[in-house]
Amino acid sequence: MNEPSSSSPLAPVDPLTGAEDSVRTSGSKFSDQDFSDLGLSGSAFEAVASAVDIGEVATLEELPTQLGDYALKDLIGAGGMGQVYLAQHVRMKRTVALKMLPQKMMSDPRAVQRFYEEIQAASSVLHPNIVAAFDAGEDKGIHYLAMEYVDGTTLTQLIATRGPCTIGESASIVRQAAMGLLHAHRAGIIHRDVKPGNIMRSVDGTVKVLDLGLARVGSSGFAIKKSSKAEDSGIGSSDSKPNKGRLIGTLSFMSPEQLEDPDSADARSDIYSLGATLFFLLTGQSPYPGEYLDQVYGHRHGEIPDLMQIRQDVDLQFANLFRRMLAKTPEARYASLDEVIGDLADYADKTNEPQWLAEFAIRQPLTEGSTIIGGSTSGSVSNVLAIDLGMFYATAAEASPMGSVNSLFAGGGNRALFRLSLASEERQILYGDEAMSKRATKSKTLLHCIPMYIGKPFVERELVGRRCPPEVLLSLLIRKLVSNCWKFDGAPSAVAITVPSSYDQLHRQSILQAAHMAGLKSVRLVDRSVAAAQSLLLSDHSSLEESGESEESVRIDAAGDSKLLFLGLTGQASEAAVFRCEAGRMKQISTAGHWHTGTLPWIQRLVDLASERFISRYRVDPRKSTHAAALQMACENAMNTMLLMTSATITIEVQGEKKAITLSRADWLSRCEHLIDGLRRAIKLACGNASLSRTRIDRLVTLGPLLRLKEVRDEVLRGLSDGVAVQTIDRTDIARGAAACLASELPGRGAIAASPQTVTSQTLGILVEDGQGRRRIMPIIPRGTILPARTNRRLTVSDSHQTMALSLVETSGVERDDWHSLGRYDFAIDEEQHGVESRARMIGFEINTNGLLTVRAQTPGMPGSTKLATLPKPTLSEEEVAAWARWIDKFD
């Protein structure tokens, strides 16, 4: 009877464990699965093995009592390419697992060649997380391999006995396995059969990777050598890729590219299989169970499982970590296992890890720590804080993972709104309304509209005698807001801060720097449009338009197939975003808008109109006098009046005498036609990028008082269906939506709906040069890509250059048809490094859920990668952030 082989496309596979069906023989009390579970090279091998009859397994009576220096004790496993015996070295008294070829294969040169290839692969790596190969030889015509004997269980047995593991335990196991595999990758060995049955955990907690029987040996993790002639002849093919079209490995844990061509599988294929193993530890099954074709389709085309939908103790960062491991294309995965090891470090439960690993971590740290939320997902999570940080005002809310979401009094007392303004008086800082009271008499001491200064080294006006960067001023405001509204013990464990979806890398960095200086270490940036969409899923709702719609008819049903358009016009930006509700979750599809097109230009149009009227009537231009601040304040008040009335009177004092003019809403809006047209273009762009006709929008949600004006609404909404349901929300809804987003991304979410999926708002590109020296921009992460987004690119420099310059660019402008530079990296070219010519570099680009870019470069000839400096260069260095944080602390 022939044993099914991993290389056979028809080999039956256990949908739970991924292990191939075993064949029990009359001469053995163990199966091939037992063989694998003992940590020995016992999975099925290539087609050469599938044709071998292993019905006859040699017993101890049929074998000599000793082979070389090893006394045979007991048969402990048998498989298609070998039998394993418990043995002991006669002089050292060391217990080993002795693997030998079946007797009927001893005379097959191809089988012997394959056996020694496994021996060579096993002997070339020595690491605590890989089963060690001690010795090999031939005695009495029997070829054997002496391996480390592991006292423990495989992950398959572990889950079968105990059920799914905790997050911390799973992270610890996979992290240790990744350490062993990384060592193998650095030796140029790709495992190609990573699965639960090939990973053991010993009694002391050490995780061991087993079975290099299917390994391929190459020069690096990305350059795999072609098959040897012996291998070619072994399958009767002269093709340079003789295994193409055949399965090598275990289908349930196999990467899509290994399905296509096992010889092209590189280190990233092992990362995929390790991700599938992580899923098995957490759920007790492979990611794509089912029959053969179901599994093949799942690996190639199936949606990556959402861990947050499967387990309530998984946070968004851990779920995204898993998604990056299981990405369909190698380019979208982690580039190297050192990145996986670093990201798993925050989640690994250290209590069951071996002592040697703790000591090793002290000597050689493997991670820089968490960048967003951090911490173990298995830990308890308290209430979280959300801040809607605007241009003029901020609001706040808190949420518990169990489902309650409440607005907070950000302004102190019973005031929901916190005015984002600062002033100083006698070395004291004034905040909010108290600071704004200085505007009429001491306007040059007032600092407000701080976000508009992002990108500048400092704001000209001084605060307590110092000119401060805008990030420092925002930090002071955030600290004050938190002290006003956060009444729980201790600082919030996690904070969400809303930003316009159009914010670029520099703006996002600045908001995070401000939050960190304010003492908020775990911060999640939430697109304001996403917070708005999430707010619709809460139990209570904002005001409905006078359309006769009932609350039930307007409420978004995330389980339905509806299309939602968000349109926001705030002090910070204009925003349009399209969402689709499907499969029980709301998904952002596209965004449009820009931070240059918020309400400030509308106010400026009113100021210009009022100035013209004052010039015409009183022969004075208040913009060019000491009355400029008074005019600005009067126009802001007039705009608020015209939100309700068709006209407003503006009064200022000129040369000791009060002067007044009256402006109509119609005249003002006629000056804003270009701005209105811009909103309409943003809607058209967002719908176009979503490949969606505006007539197919089912729901419209608006934010901002200007969008309540009928004249503006009628113009902006031209092209939408007459029956579209319209709903307005306010800033408190945004804060509550952001709080719900953050709470839904943390473990223990309870009844909170999953936060909407987010996409990139800008396109990331690199500047490339062709053979004629012509430069062009190559987009590498297009806007509209689901976050987190990852791609790996192999870049090569020509022989005429001694350095490799990598210039990064990002889309810019209202239409996003321009580009601006993020900066560049320069790599020195060594003729030979690690035995590999270094004119090519594998570069990994990743945009995380905060919309922030991380770039990693792989060392030539090595699978490891190095995190490069942040681009664009942050406004404040780490040293400056620390110094300003100490200065801020003085004002507690």
C-alpha cells in the first residue's frame, strides 16, 4: 500500500490539523503523523517517496542492535522517507532520535541522494529553536541521521489536547519558531513545510522547528538555487524548475506561490505558513479548511480571516499583524521574520518561555516596542478616550469595551466644547475661552487655529516668552482637555484622535508628536469620516433632516448592502468619503478633499466682502489697520448669524466711531461659488475612485454648519438621487464615533460593532530612472489601498552609480494630481557584501492603521531587514520632543 505524499496533489488532508492521512502498517505501532508529532522528519516527501511501498517496516529484530556508535532502543516512527528509532550513543550515553532510510530504499540512488540533502540542510543550522542534527553516517549498508530527541509535544497534539491557545501563548510559540526559521533563512534554507505538526514545544517551554526534509537551499531568503541534477533526474524532467505543477509541503498551510511553483518559494513563503500556524493555534483549524479544491481556492483567492470577528480578545494591531503574515502576495507580506519577531514581542506571554530565552532577550533585544496600541491583547482593557481635534474646537468621549459610549465635558464644567486657543499672562498659560477673551484687547498674545501652522518650525507669537512649534502648542491644549474631562483613575490606556483623511505624512506625524508630548503614549489616529460612519452604528443618533424620514429608515444597517457618502466641512478640511456596508462591516472605499479647503476660506471670503463694503462706504480698509482683529471677529459672528438669517450686520469701531454695514447671505455665497464647486468635485472624485455612480448613494451624512444652508446643500448635492436619506451629525457624534472605533479595535469589545475598514488617502511613490537617465514616478501604494498596506520592491542601481538613492514622494494638492517629496535614502554600493553583489536592495514599504509610513531595507544576501529613518523627517527630533515635554511639564 502506497502512502499519500505531500507532493501529490491528491493526498488526503485532515482539514483540522493539516496533516495528511496516515497509513498504519502491520510492522509498526506508529503512523506518519506520530512520526511528525515526535519532532522527527516524518512528513511526506516528494513524488519519489510516494511510489515507495512502506508496508514493510524494519523491526528491531530485523536490524542490527547497533549502528555506528548508536545502540537502538525502540521504533518510534515511520514515514515515506524514513524510519526513526530511539537510540543512545554508546559512550556519551546521549539519547537521540536515529532516522534511517527504509531497507527497500537503500539501493535507490535517488532516495539516498534526497536523504543526504536533508542531512546537509539539518547540519548547516544550529539554533535553540531548531531540532539539532548531531551525526550522520553509514553502517552495515544502512544510512542514518542522529538528531536531537525532544521531550515534548507538537502543536497539533497541543491543540488536540487543550484546545486553542491564548493570544499571549500563541504569540510566544510563533515568535520562538520564527527565531529558528530566521536562523535557517540566514543560512539560505527555506523550510517549505512549516505547520503545527512540524513545530514542537518541549517540557521547558522551548519551541523547536522540525523536519527540514522539504527544505530548499539557496544563497539568501530571496534567491533560491535551482534543483540539482539529481533532483531533476529523480522526477524524470529536464525543466529548470522540475517541481512546477506539483505540490511540495502541506496544502493546509501552503502559501499561494508555493502552490504555483514550490521551487520559487522564498522566506516569505515560510512567513505565510507560520501565519497559518498562528491561526491554527488561535482557532484549532487551518485558515482555509475543506476539500482539496476549497483549500487551493482559499489560499489563492479567499478573504484573509478576520481574527477580530473570530476572537473577542484580539485587538486591531494583532489582527493586522496576522493579515500581513497571510497576505496573498509575497510583496504584501512581512519582508523578513525579524519584523515578525519584533511585532510579536509585545504580545508574547513570557511566563511559559524557557529561561534561556529571557536571558537572551536581555543581552540582545529583538524589538523596539509597540508603535500604536501595544500590550498583550489578552490583558484587561479599561475605558478609552477619544478626542475630536479640530481647528477651533475639540470635543471628547469615552468608551468601554463592553459597549457604552459617552460624551465628556471637554471644556470643563458642563461644556462639551473646548476652545482650542492659548494665551499667556504673567508667566501663566490661559486656555480656551479665557484665552479668547484677550482677542479684542491683546490680540497679539493669542494663539489659535494651531493646526494651520503644522509644517512650520514655530508659531511667530510667543507663549510665556517663547516661540513654540505648533506641535508643542497642540500638546498643551491636549493636556488641558484631558485634565478637563478624564475623571477616571490614571491616564487613559489608549486614546483616539480624529484627523482629516486627507492629512499627509507630516501632518499625521505632528499630531502624534503632540499627543506623545502630552503624555499619551498609545494613540490611534482615526479618520474623521470613519468616526462619522461608526457613530451611525451607535444606539442613539444625531438629528435627521426635514425629509420625513424616520430614525429607523435613516439608520445604517451594517449587515445590509448600502452605500454611504460622508461630506464634512470643518475648520480643518473639506472631506468626502464613500463607504459600503457589507458582510456585517462598514468599509471605507475612497476619500477626497483637502486641509486647505476647510471653513477658513469661507470666512476669508466674508472678510474680503466686508472690507470692500467698508472701503466703499467709509473709505477705510479695516484689514490694514489695528481693526483687523475686530473685523475678523465680527465676520465670524456674522457668518454664524447667516446660518440662520438671510443677512447680518457687521459693526466695528473706526477712529473712535462705530461703523456698520449689512451683508446678505446671497452676496457672501456668490463669493464662495468656487468653494461650493470644490465640494461638488470632491464628491465626484470620491464616487469615481469608488467606481460608483452618485445616483447609487443610499445615505448622506454631513458634518459642519455650512452644509446645513439650503443654498449650499442644493448645489453640492446635484447629481445625487432625489430619494437619498440625509442625516447631519455634530462634533460630539464624531468624538463618540472615534471612541467606539478605538474600543472596537481592542480585546473584550462586547457589543461594539467593528470599526470601518480604512483606506489610504494618498498615493505613495518612488522616483525611478530608466536606462536613458529619464526620471519618472512609480506609484507603489495607490490611494484607496486597504490599511494596513504593505509592499516589497526589489530596486537595482546601474553600474555607473556608486550609491543607490531612494527618493519617496506622496500625492499632493486638492485634486491629488501633484507630488511632493518625502525625502530620500542613500545606500552605499559595495561590490560584494555577504557574498552577494549589493546593487539590488529589497525595500519594504508599510503604511500602518495610523496612515504612517515605515520603510525597511533588507541587507544584501541576508533575510534580515533594518528599519530606516522616518520620512519625511519629523518637525521635532526625539531630543527636541523630550526637551519640550519637560518644558510642558512645568505648567501642570
